[in-house]
Amino acid sequence: MTVDTPIIRLPELLKIVCLCKGSVYRGIKTGEFPAPIKLTQRAVGWRREDIVEWIASRQAAIQQ
């Protein structure tokens, strides 16, 4: 990860993926959703490119 990699925090993530917080964390637990990265002791975020790749994989799965 470079310094230029945009980080998405949870409120923005929920708007982008149209999932509730519980669904996101359930997906992380099962390995179906990208895990967050730890930003500080209490804050996490997701790399934008990981979320874009996840969305693309979901779209590909739907088209099959």
C-alpha cells in the first residue's frame, strides 16, 4: 500500500456497497468481504482498490 492509496471509512463504505454494517462484518468473518486495515488503535478503513475489486468480482459472479 502506498501513501496515495485512498482509504474508505465505514460510513462511506456502507453507502458504496449498499450493505448494512452487520452484513459487512459477517462477510469479513466468512472471508467473503475484504478485511479492513487498522489505521489507529480504534479506527479501521478499507483500501478503495480492494473494494473496487470486490464489487467487480460480485458483478462477474452475477453475470455467470
